[in-house]
Amino acid sequence: MRTQVAIVGGGPAGLLLSHLLHRQGIASVVLESRDRAYVEHRQRAGMLEQGTTDVLRDSGVGERLDREGLVHHGLELRFGGAGHRIPLTGLTGRTVTIYAQTEIVKDLVARRLADGGEVLFEARAVEIDPSAPSVTYLRDGRTHTLECDYIAGCDGFHGVSRPAVPGLRTFSREYPFAWLGVLADVPPSTDELIYAHHERGFALHSLRSPQVSRLYLQVSPDEDLAAWPDERIWAELAARFATDDGWELREGPITDRAITPMRSFVGEPMRHDRLFLAGDAAHIVPPTGAKGLNLAVSDVTLLARALIERYASGSEAALDGYSASCLRRVWRAEHFSYWMTTLLHTDPHGDGFAHRLQRSHLDYVVSSTAASTTLAENYVGLPLTR
Ligand code: FAD
Ligand code: DHB
């Protein structure tokens, strides 16, 4: 089989790239190792920057997002028994939107299939040749080869694309904590997201809809999910969100739970020959600040533009600039996610000095317009430039 762009991975990055290319008449085949139901129900991110919603809307897949997405104008930092609002829109003129990654994936899969796109589920890439270029994959118990002009490696952190970049330089950090994330059938106890710093550990109150809450707890990286029955989860959340004025957390049935390790990782460059890495295949951020999905969208938006220019004019100039353009934005998000993570989590190895500094920093962020603007402009996302 032959196509113009072989896309390895049918997560948000691979599916959106295929859709953006199709709109300009460029053919692609998406190879996804899992089945459709699995990719459509994998619980992950939910907070979209304005730049991300603009890309989805402008490319014609924003209809349900506009109907069901919840537009937010601020967030709350909660510590010392009190909440402090950061007015995101007041400080930056921009908004963020709550709309789950599962829904973006459903919208993109439906659209690709309706447009006659080739999305091959249960097709696992096993070998990538960035120079030939081609992708070897397994499907229905047989080995197949997909030949192409270019390969987009959108196969996430554990995929086969990144190892196909020889001489890749890597940069990483591990953190001494993880997140226990739950989805609960209960109306959110808040209209805006609450990021809580507490001596028992960080907690985040997010939401998915007026009926469904999304909550996260800092836990230890080797935590056993079995040690967290519903009652313990609700008691721990209530303790970390408690305020001096008696704020109450609504409880309800938990429908999904998982523990996510936290790490920072960047691989450079994001290209070798005809292979281009995008999204989690190239970089990972800890989830505090919700940059992972937004970075995946900005990478493939730049890659789509560069490929469109190549097919329209024959020029590879934008493809040559792809890695450097992405990495500028990636490193800003890496710094912001690291900063939000260390600002808000309780370091199990931290001493009293470290905790006092952290508390002073939080006080400063909520009392200085300059400091809260720094948080706000990174949180809502920087404009997409080459
Ligand atoms: P993925 O979504 O990982 O997609 C890669 C796809 O490639 C997958 O569908 C995979 O099945 C497929 N694949 C892998 N190997 C192969 C192969 N060999 N052949 C074919 N297909 C292959 N971000 C936030 O902002 N907030 C959060 O709360 C948050 N929570 C997260 C929780 C978890 C458990 C994880 C793993 C990530 C989370 N993230 C979060 C990050 C965010 O979800 C990712 O940044 C985002 O999914 C990146 O999209 P992607 O398309 O690059 O990669
Ligand atoms: C969500 C996840 C995040 O990591 C975050 O910072 C905000 C929201 C979410 O899943 O809704």
C-alpha cells in the first residue's frame, strides 16, 4: 500500500493531522494499534487552550465542542484554608474550554470515517524506515508495508517512532508523586477549576459536564489503586479542599479511576529525514497545567501547515523549521508544567524551609498582578507562531 503521509498513532495528534491534511487534498493513512472503542474511552485530559479550540473550530470539527464545551474565564488556587481566584480572561483577554479528550477523539474518528479517511484500527507499527520511507505494521496476524512520502510519528510516549530517530538527545525529570484521577457521576461542586495545595498533598477539582466531576489527588508513584476504595478517595479530597468557611464537596458514584505517573521528557530534534515526531511521541509534561494535549494539537497544526506548503509549492523550508518551531513552544510548556507542579505539590522529601518558600511563592502569585499574569498567560496558552 502507498500513501502521501503515513501517520503512526490514532490519538488526538494523529487523527487531527490526518483531518487537517485531508482538507487540503493530501492523502494519509492512520495506523492505530488499539481498537476504536479503546481510543474513544481512554480517560485523559480535559482542559483546552483557546488556540486548540480555534484549530478544531476553524477546521470544521467544533460543532459539538461549541454545544457541549464549558467556557471558563478563571481558576482558583486554594491554600491555607482559603480560595484565591485568578481571573484568566481579565488578565489575558483569552478563555479556556473544558471538553474531554475522549470527545475530541470521537469527533475526529467520526469525521475521518465520514470523509472516507483511512483509519486502520488494530494495526500496530513495528518498524519505521525514515529514509525509504515506509512503515511496517501487523494487522490480522499478517505483516504489511505502507510506503509514503513522509511519516508522522504520533504514537505517544511508548511508541516505535521516537527510537527511529538516531542520535536523539533526551532531557527528563521524574517526580516523587503521581496522580490518582477519578471520574464521578456527581454535579461539580465548583463552577471553575480548583487547584489545591495542602500539606496532605495536591488536589484538583475539574469537571466534564454539569453532571460529571473529574477529580485528582496527589499520591505516591508506587501507590496501589486497590488501597483507594471510594470512601477513602472522598475523605481525602474533602480534607484537601477544606476551607475555613466550610466549603462542601459533593460525593457520588465513581465510574473510572487510574493512577498516572508524572514525568517531564523532551527528545530533540523532532525530525529525522522523512520522519516527524509530534505530541507525546516527542515530549511529556506532568499534567499540572494541562499542557499535554494542547502541545500535541499545536505540533500537528505546525506539521500540517509545513506539509501543505511542501505539496503546494515544493518547498521544504517549513518542514526544515518544524522541529525548532515546536521546541520553542514545547520548552515553554515544559517550564510552566514543572513550575505549576513544584508550586502546588507537597514534596515528601521537602523540609520546613522548602515548604515555607513554596507558601511564600503561592502568596506572591495570588497577590501580585505581575505574578498572576505570568500564570494566566501560560495557562491560557501562547499564540501559535512558526
Ligand atoms: P496518545 O494520546 O498517547 O496517542 C498515541 C496513539 O498511538 C495511541 O492511541 C496508541 O494506542 C497509539 N500507538 C502506540 N504505539 C503504536 C504503534 N506501535 N502502532 C500504532 N499505534 C500506536 N494531559 C493533560 O493535559 N491533562 C491530563 O489530565 C492528562 N492525563 C493523562 C493521563 C494519562 C494516563 C496519560 C497517558 C496522559 C495524560 N495526559 C494529560 C496527556 C495527554 O492525554 C496527552 O498529551 C495526549 O494524549 C497526547 O496525544 P498524542 O496523540 O500525542 O498521544
Ligand atoms: C484537567 C487536567 C489537568 O491536568 C488540568 O491541569 C486541568 C484539568 C482535566 O482533566 O479536566
